[in-house]
Amino acid sequence: MSSPVEQPVSMKKKFIITTIRLCAVLFLILLGAALTLRWYVISGRFRALAERRAAKAAEMSVRMESFHFSWPLAVRIEGLKLAAPGHEDLPFLSCEQTRVTASPGDVVRGHLVTLTMVNPKINLVKKEDGFSNIPTLPKREEESRFSIGTIAIESGEIGIDFPGMKASARGIHAALGEPMFSTGEVKVLGLRTDSVNLTLGGAKRKQIPVSIAIIESKFVLNRNKTSTEVEASIESALSARVPYLLLPSNIPISLSFGLDYVPQRDSLENAHLVLKIPLFSNVSAYGAMTELTGGAPKLNMNWTVEAPEIKDLLEYCEPLQRPKFKDLGMTGIFKITGEMHGNAMNPDVSAHASVKNGGFAWKGLALEDLGVETPVSIGAGAFAAGPGTINAAKAIALVKGSRIEVAPLNVAVSADKSHVSIDRFMARVEKTTNVTAKGVYELGSKRFYGNARMDGTPLPRVVALIPPNVYKLPEGMSLGGTLKLGCDFSGKLTTSLESLSLKYNLDLEKGEFSKGEFVSAAGINAKLNGTAESASLKDNWKFDVAGDIGNFEVLVDTFYKAFTETVFPFAFAGEYTLRAKQVRNARATLDLGKMGKLKASGSAGLAKDAEFDMRIGAEKVDIGKVFDEIAQQLLSERFPSFREAKVGGVASAGFQLGLKEERWTAAGDFEMADGRISLDGGKVVVDSLSARLPFGVYFPQGESAREAARFEDSDFGRIELRGIGAGPVSVASLALEVAVRENSLRVRGPIPIALFEGTLTVDEIEGENLLGSLAKLTTSASADGMDLGQITTKLELPKVEGTLDAHFSSILLNTDALETAGAVEANVFGGRIQAAGLGIEKPFSPVRTIEADLTFKDIDLSDVTETLKFGTITGIMDGTLKGLEISQGQAAAFVADFGTVPRKGVPQRINFDAVQNITILGTGQGFQATLGRGFASFFNEFRYDKLGFYCTLKNDNFRMKGKVVEGGTEYFVRGTMLGPSINVINRNPGQTVSFKSMLERINRVKREKEEENPSGSP
């Protein structure tokens, strides 16, 4: 039996041994557990278990490349990947290294002290077909036992690829306070990034790249039992490349926001946001977001954006810094207030936008006191704006030097996702013009339509708005008048105007037109309706217009005509090509009322060197009406015989009119029926005229003559005339076969004409270069057995018995002269008179001059003096009259040589009256003879030995010389040795007298004789 002392010692040993054994067991257990855990980790079983447990807890796929433990309690995970179930090949999170550290006490209390993620990459993808790699977070029935203390992110990356948006962030560094969700404690989160890039818009939309650099951020969080309050501030810099609104780099942005996160309701509540940016004085939002983890968060937000001065925007918009915008100016206050509801990914937005005290000026366009008010709403598949208003006290536009002033301007607008409507456009232009318009723009189809009305617009201002590439007025042309316009329009508008269709009506009042100093028209009134359309405004336009024009006065050079009670209906259709400035496939009609109707079809160019090719048709044109209204005044100025002319008949024509290389051509057919002509008060008449004539001409002719055209039988037409009268000429009928081709004329011959009991035969007539300066007609002709008595009677001359014969081997007529080769012979006064060198200078001028050389042979003076009532002279005379010129019915020049020729059986006697007239001719002073009037009065008749004279006439200067000169004395008439005889002496040799005055004296003496002896008895 042991002693008492030994018993405590033994117990102590046992306790120590037991403790050692227990520790050894525990150590072995721990060692075994550690070895087992190490084996579990090394074998990958623990990693697989952790992946399964994490996947089950998070309801997503979890993959780890390796899993490591260390002491104090720490876990290092390498190659962590999280993915939505079924999308393991596209994880939404991958991390190069993840470290979690905690103390045993924290683990027992459910706290993870530190979570560090190195090079994490988040990649979120959502496609329009519904594909998404974003997992759905599970909802917890109760709060997790664990909370995260400190979170650190090193060099993180985020990539987002959603429909209509792409985003990426690099160089993300974050530090989250400790412990983050602990009750009642406030902690701080710091965040910065190297860059954040955002692109709005997808393949079907224009992309808008945005870059954000987060410079500094701070988050303050306060957690209570029901929610977590978040207050944050972010300092960053922004740049965005938005079409038409390119922002420069590094715009400073300050963002602050606060919110309450309520896990029980899965929502963010009492959220407020304030954004500070140099462009705006106030950008703020307030509201809530619910159903955060359901994949489609819901919004309920109010927001406000306000820019105190729009002109500040010019400093931040890169396109507006370009040289062409250097004169751009904008002022005013811009403000938008609105709400957002519905799905956060595609919210319903309603807003109200306004501009106050605005102004705009650029490139001749200015708006003063501009105000805009319009509501806007944007929803899923819907967009609407308005009804709103755009008002300006004054709008000013300078177009091609013309000032257009609109005061005031009032526009009412509305829009939705399918269209934009201009429900009202009202303007007053320069206090004279009212403009109203309304329209709709369909956003989906890009189509627009509407109508516009314009009253009282000066025509020059409207023309000034036409771009030069569409049409430019010819130099020297001006227009005037007042225009009223109504127009319905529709078209397609994308980045540019692709198509346009117009239906319009137009009224022109008191229109004016002038071209240079010689063409003008005034008082034009026109009404028309038409359509125009173009699939490509830069190329072709189709148009169709009809209306009437009239009640105007026109002045062309010296031609004046008033159509004050006349209206001319017309129609015009075709295609207009802007590039070539050419009208193609044109169809036009012009109704001239009682004058007839014109038609045209083809193409016409409006450019300087453009070509013209039109088919012109005239139907049942009343020649008389056209002559009375237009042609008579034009012709009478050049040809006086048309002043009292009367013309009638009905004509039709169809011809091709062309212009190429500044050369006009016309070829077609002309027909006329029931024609009649009376000229110069009936001195020239045609009772009946009918024609069918093909023709071909061109203009200008050119300086050189062209080779004569060759004619075929098909080129000839027919002209028939009846009841022809021209002065002494009277022809019952005449039929001509005529051809006009390439400015050449042919009239088939011979053409026999019965005249004055004889026959005039005209051979073939040839005309060349008809419309040129070298125009000419050539022919030959002969006349046989014409009765001079009828001719002189018709000409109201003293009747001369005899016959007239002629033969002209050639006759040439041009614009300067009529020339002949051949002679005319008249058997008259017992002898004959021959005329050679017949011609007419300036035949188409009112002061034309007839020229000829005459030869007199065996002329019986008794017949001449009796016919001319010159007194009485008997004897035979020969002579010549060279260089005879007759102008305006009176001799203007000649050189004469006449003298008597003694003939057996023919006495040579002269009475006192003849002596008196010869004396007047020779001296211009009345009777002068060797015997005075007293002695001569005892005799009525005297003998003479020789009678003869030379005389000349030029420019009304007449000089006459006696042909007999003896002893220095010059005799017109030399007497005989045996009486009674008489000498008529030239007392003033070389004297020049006025031919016109001399003829007046002779006529006066004749009248006195007739008054003294009315019966004509001796």
C-alpha cells in the first residue's frame, strides 16, 4: 500500500501522461487531418468539392485551376471562372488569382476579412436573339451568415456587349472598406480606372464611341437592419464621338449620388444623382429601381437637364470648331425635365424640352428671340414628341443677295417613332408675304409629306431661291410680279433629300418680263396646276403642268401688242435633267384661241451650248387673226405695203425644229387653204391661195455660200393662186410646183402667164442660201406681144399705143439688187424704144431704185408731144438715156442725148407751147427766143432746122445744153432761113436748176393753159 505522499505524485504523472497522450492523439488527428486535407487538396478532391459547393450555392458554374491553403487562415484560388449554366465556354467572370484571408474568430462569426482579386475580367454578353451569359442570382430566404470585410481589386477589366451598347473598362483598381455590411458602421470604397470606353449603337445604327476615365471616387455606405445607405462622389473625364456632336477629350465631370439598397425588396430607393459638367448648370435625377436581380430592373425616376447658355456648347463640340462654322452663333437657355419608367434596359421616357431667349445666326440665316416648347416621350418600340411649338420674333435669310424676312415665325410640331409632324408653319415674309405649312416625317420609312401655302411673294425672291445647278436666268433677263403658291409635297429624307413629289397650283399677278432693252412684257396674269417628282434630286425630274396665261402687254423692239382681254391655255409635261439642264420627252400645247393651236414634243436644252430637238405642230391656224394680232405691225414697219394689208386663210404645219452647235434647222410640211391677200390698199391682191409645201431650212446661214441642194420629185409641193392683181398686172390663175430644201428653192418652169393680150414666160426659178446674207434667186424670162395701151392705162399714164416684147437670158435677185441680162423692146411712137441693163437697187427697201439704159430710134415727135401734152412738135428723133435711176416714182439721175433726124416727107415744125416748155427745161425761166412774145403771137407754128439737147440729172441738179453751137451761141432749137421760124437759145450755158422745181413750173404752165382753153381747141 502506497503512502499518502506517493498518491498525489502519481496522479500528477497520470494527468501529464494523459495530457501528453491526448495531445499526441490530437496532434496525430490534426496531422492526419492536415495530411488528409493536404492530400485532398493535392489530389484536387477539395477543389472539386469547393466547385460543387460554390456552384450549388451560387446556382452557376464554378471552375478553379488550383486551390491552396496557408496559415493564418487563408485561401488562394488561381484560374477562377464563373459562368452561367450551359455557358461554361463563355464565363462572365475569370480571375487570374483570388485570395481570401480571415482569422479563426472571424470565420466563427461569419466574416471574411479580406478578398483580393488580381487581374479579374468580367465579360457580359447579351444578344438580340436572347442569348446571354449573365447568370440569374438566387434569392435568399434569409440573410447569409457571412459578410465581406475588405475587398481589393487589382488591374481589373470589364467587357459588356449588349444590343445597342458596347463597353470596356481597363485598369480598374478598387478598395472596399471593412466590414462592408456590418450593422450601423460607415465604411468607404475607393475606385479608379485607367479608361472606360463605351460605344452606343450597333450594326444597324450609327455607333457613338464614348471614353471615360475615372480619376477619383469615394463611396460611403451605412447599413442598418433593413437597408444599406450609399453616398458616392466620382470625379472623371469624358470624351464622346457622337455624329454631329463630337466632344473633345477630357471633359471634366463630377458625379455624386445617394441611394438606399433594400435587399428584402430587391430595390434601390430614394436614389438621387447630381451630375456637374461645364456644358450644363444642372443635371439631376431622383427615384427608385426595383427587381435588381431579376434580369430586368424597373425604373421610376425624375430627371432634369439645364444649360444656362447654349453658346457654351460651341466650345465643346469639335465639328463647330471647323473653319466653316467660324461665324456660327447660338444663344439661349436650354432645359429638359422628364421621367423614366419601365425596364431599365429599354425604359419609357417622357420629357419636356424648352429653349428660351434663344438666338441663331449662320451663313445668312438668323433667328431672333427664339423659343421652343415640346414634350417628348420614348418607350419600347415607340417615340413621340409634341405637340410643341417653335416661335421666333423674326427669321432672316439672305439668299443670292435677296433678303427674306419672316416675322413672326410660328411652327407647331409633333412626332412619334413612326413620324414627325409639322402641324403648322406660319410666317410673314418682309411684311408682304404670308407662308403657312404643315407636314409629317415618318422615321421608319424616312418618308415625309405635307403642304405649304405662300401668298403675295415677289417673283424675283422666289427665283432667287432656285439653286444655280437647277436653273439660272439668262444674262440680262429680269422678272417681276407677285406669286401665290399652294403645294402638297411628299418625299424621302435620310442624310440627304433622296426623292420628292410635288402637286402645286400657282397664280402670278401683274407679272413682268424683260430681256435687254428690246424685249419686255407687263401685266402678265397666269394660273397653273402641276405635278413634279424626282427619285434622285441630283438627276431627273418629271413634271406635268397645265394652266393659262394672258391679260398682258408685250413690246419687242418697236413691236407693241396688248392682249388685255385674251387668255391662252397651255400644257407642258416632260423630264428635266439637272446635270445637262435639258428637258426630255417634252409634250407641250398652247391654245391661241381663235388664232389656232400649237403643239410641241421632243427635247430642249437650257444650258448655253445645249441642243434642241422638237417636233412643232400648228393646227388650223387662222392666218387672218395671226396677221391682225401680230404680223401686220411687224411687217408694216419694214414693208409699208402691209400697213393696210388684209390677210386670210387657214394654215397647218408640222416640222422638226433643231438646234445643234448654235445652228437652227427646221424641216417639215406646210399647208394652207382659203388663203387671201390684199396689200397696199388693194394694189396687190390674191383672191384665193392654197398650198402644200414640204420645206427644210437652217439658220444662221454663215458667211460663205453653200453648194446648191439636189432635189427629188418628193421634195416638191404645190401652190395655187387665183385672182392675182399687182398694179397693172392681172392674172386669173397660177399653179406653181415649189420645193424648199437646205435653204435652196426650186420652182419648176416654164411658167406661162397671160398678160395684156400677150404672154409672159418665166423659166425655172432657183434660190440659194435663202436665210443667209448671200441669198439669191435666179431665173430667165421672156414677154411677147404685150399691149402697151393696156399697160399705160393700168398704170394711169397717158395711153401709148404699141406692143412690148422682152427677153432676159438671166435674172438675178438678191438682198442688194435685181440684175438682168437681156432687153425690153417697145414698138411705140412710130419707132422703137429699147431698155437694157434693167435692175433694181435695194429691191426690198421702201427707197428702192430702178435702173436702166434706154435707146430711142425713129421716134415720131408728133405722137410723143401729143401723148405728153408738151405742145406740138413734128419730126423724127433718135436718142439715148443712159444711167437712168428712178426712186420713189421720180427720176433721180440720167444722162440724155436727143436730136432730130431729117426725114423726107416729114416736116419739122414746133408750136409756141412746145417752145415755152423747152425754154423752161433749158433755163428754168420761161420763154426766151429771138422773137418776143408779141411778134410770136401772130404765128402758132414755126419751122426749125435742128432740135437737140444734152442734159444731166444728179441729186436734183439738172443741167441742159443745146446740141447746135454756132458762133459761140448754143441753140436748143435752131430756126430755118425762111420763116416763120424760131430759135431757142440757151442764154445761160452751164446753168444748173432744180429738177423738182422745173417740173413743178412745167405742170403749172400746163394747168394755166388748160384753164385758158378748157375745151382744148387751138
